[in-house]
Amino acid sequence: MEQSELYTEKEIEAAILVVQDYFDHHFNSCKLLTIGYSGDNEKEFDEWAEHYGAEEVIILTSSFKVAAEGAEPTLEPNSTHTDWKWILVRNVGGKWEHKGHGY
């Protein structure tokens, strides 16, 4: 996992837990392979924060495998997705909230 000057390890881990929970509930027939912090990209964070009206943004990246059957119709069966972005927002001191994902 990439180190951050913006967020503590605990804050990053809290964001990862939000994504893992969302993934488990919405990505049927998929297996999460990796997930981690994508780095301190303050310009991108600021753009997403403005877009969502939030004070803070964190972006995680993941890879996951799609099963041969039973997955969402928008995901190609029996494929692996890498560098899949997860966008989470919060107000200072608040909890991370999933707002978007994809490439």
C-alpha cells in the first residue's frame, strides 16, 4: 500500500473496509483480489471533492476476478479487472462514504 502524507494508515484502512463491504454486497460472483491506496493525488482529490460537495476524498484501486457465471451483466464473465478506482468522500472527522467506482 502506498504511503500517504494526507491520511493515516487507520484512515486508509477505514476506507478499505467501506469498499470491501460495498464489494461484498454489490459485486455478485466476483472475488476481490487486491485493494490499496492509490497515492496522494491532491489535484484529483480536489476535483472529486468539488464534484461531490465534500471536504475530503480518498481514491483506492483494486483488482478483482469475475466468475464465469452469475456476475453483473456489465462485467465480462471470466475476466479480471485491474486498476479499478473507488472514490470515497467524507467531511473532516466523519466516516468515509462510497460515491463512485470504475475506470
